[in-house]
Amino acid sequence: MLLLANGASGIQPTEKERAKIQEALSQVMENLARQIVRDGEGARKLITIEISGAPGDEAAERIARSICEFTAGQDCDRRV
């Protein structure tokens, strides 16, 4: 996906409008990412794990990898 904006229109979106645009783009990108995973050769499972309250990104990744390995019963690749 390529998204370009050069300001030529002169439109200045409000913070509320910017938030709506950001949410819409996030939904589209997440949907595309899930489609890519589902279409992957040899893909048998799609596991989505959301971590909150972890002390940092590394801790969140360790927790997610542990949950993934426990759930899938195998090593999870580096897409965590």
C-alpha cells in the first residue's frame, strides 16, 4: 500500500478527522496482513495474541512466544 499526501489540496483535517483516518488505515492494514498470512504456503494456523501490561516490548514478545508455543504445540517463527 502506498499512501501519499503533499498538502496541495489545502485541506487541514481536525484531530478527530485524523484519528478516523488513522483508525481506517489501521483496519485496512491489519486486514491485509491477515490475508497475507492466511494465503501463505504451508500456513495451517493463525494465532493472534494481544499483550497488555507487559513491562516492555521484549517482555511482551517473550510472553506472546510462550503462549504461541503452548497453544500451537510447536516453535513459533519470528513473526511474533
